[in-house]
Amino acid sequence: MDFDLTKAQKLLQESARTLLARECPHERVRELMETETAFDEKLWQSIAEQGWTGLLIPEEYGGLSLSLVEMAAVVEEMGRACLPGPFISTLWASALIDVVGSAEQKKKYLEPISAGDTKATIALIEQSADWDAASARMRADREGNHYRLNGRKEFVTDAAIADVIICVAWDGKEIFILPVKQGAHGLTVTATPGIDATRKLYRVDFEGVLVPASEVLGTGGRALEAIDRATSVATVALSAEMLGGMQWTLDTTVEYAKTRQQFGRPIGIYQAVQHMCADMLLMTESARSAVYYAAWTVSENDPQARHAVSIAKAYCSDAAREVGNRGIQAHGGIGFTWEHDLHLYYKRAKGSEIMFGDANFHREQLAKLVVDEHTD
């Protein structure tokens, strides 16, 4: 079996690296970090022009209809550039619409998302901070041809700039996925602190927000299956992004070890530094194997897809943090300073570690899958 990217996939990845190096240098990342939303319309349109906002969207809705492997190759480069903005959020939402939406809903939302005209996010997490969609307890009361939403969602990424918010609600015995137009009456978006200033978090309050019944994406078991599928896609993307951050940290640390001198000699000749770089390489390459295997299994609807996704996210959650630790340690005092870019990647790693479930969450998911298999 060939575990390497194809020539076309490598060209796609190289083009992504070239564009992001030009359009999203670290100076621009730092500028966007200081803004309220970390969003740059010009940068977003540059991404859209490459077709990246529609990487996975079917061609009939204006997308490229590529596989998760191509998506992972592009998103890895986004992680290398520490790209700010709502790409992961919009990818998550579009994947959900594509899985469970009606033909009318797909045309209404996927076409503008693919064109870069619409940004989207999903409001899932509540006070319990549980990534399991079945734990959602937000109220959705039926009133004729509408549903009235009441409740609060926490840690909603990019909510302030989203044109569409998809909300996971609980209505008696069923789960509903509801798109909500930004600015709807009774909808309040409040910024909340986060360690990663390149990915803004928000609290979203719903106070009697009315949503037409025609905007219900799915109910019951079908909705849960759709959330699971869409979240798997987004988790693979996030893991690929973390991989890109690990690769940047490794490359930067190795280069520093070659050039930084102490007592007239490069610090890279010392075994302690070499061991740290070797550990970083091992973790980065192991993460790469896990990420691209997970991407392949999800694209191919392989029976082991859920296992592979949890393995990739659990490993990347730990590895990205540890690679960051060793990168900072190898850099010494300069690694702790604001002037060096290492902290951008370390904070991104810490924020991504928890998003879509940390390592403990996914190890628990794996344990449940194994128990279910043996029970069956």
C-alpha cells in the first residue's frame, strides 16, 4: 500500500504553502490577533478563490468534491501558517449540511459557502462542556410552523462573524439541527476569553429565537448520525491543522539548533538538544500517519473510521502540546518571549487540544467502541 500523497495532492499542498506564505505571514497573523474577530475579508476571499471553502462540497453546489486526504493536505499548510479565521468552523457546518440537509437547504447554504460569501459555525457545547451531541439540553419548543429556541451555548467558534449559526437543540425526545441567521431577534453573541487569540470564542444566548420548521436539518437518530459524521470530518481537519503547527515548530527548532551557538559551537551538537529534536520528529511523523489514515478512512466510509479519528485526535492533542514544550525548551529564553512566533503555535496547540474533545475524551470513545464490538 502506498502511504504517500499522490503527485496531484503534493502539488495542491505546495500551492497552499506558497499562497499562505504570501497572504498570511506571521506579521499579519499578529495583526489579526489584536482585532475583535481575527477575521480578514481579503484573506478569506483569497482562500475562496482557491476553492478551499468548497473543498469537500459536491460540484453541483459549486464545490471541488475532493476527498478528506486533499482537505488534510491543505489544512496542514493552514496549520503551518497559523491561519486565523473561520475555516474549521465553516467546514464543520458545511459538512453537517451536506450530510443531512435537503436539496433546497444544500443549494441555499452550500453554494454561498463554497463561493466564500457565507461563513458558518455550529453551536453545540453547553454548560456541561460535553462534546457528545446527545448531551445537549437546549429547549426547542414547537409553535405552529416555527420552533422557539431558549438556552445558552458556550465556546462557539467565530460566532461574531458567522452568517449562519447551526444550533443543536433538544426537543423532548429528539435532537434538532437548526440554522439561525446571525442577528435574529433574541440572539446575543458575547466574546469570551480564550488562550488562542487567532480563533475567537463566544457565548451565544438564545432568548425566544424563532426558527422556521423548514430550517430543521434533521431529528432524532438521523441528526445524531449526521453530527457524528460532520464532527469526524472537522476533527480530522483540526488534527491536520495541529500537524502543520507541529511541523513548523520542528523545522524552526532544528534550524535554530543549527545556528544558535554557545561556547563557539552550535547547540545542535549537544545530545540533549538532539534528543529533543528527535522526539519532536517522532511525534510529528506519527501524527502525520494517524491524521492521513483517519482522513482516508472517513472518505472511504471504512468501518474503522471512528476508531481512526479518535486515535488521530487523541495523539495530536498530546503530541502538539509536547512538540511545543520541546520547541520552547530547545529555544531557551527566546522561546518564552512575545517577539518569537513559537507562542502562536503553542497557544493554538493548547486551544486545539480541547476542541472536539481532548485526548482523554477520545480514549474514552475508543474504549466504548471496543466494548461495543465485543458485546456485539
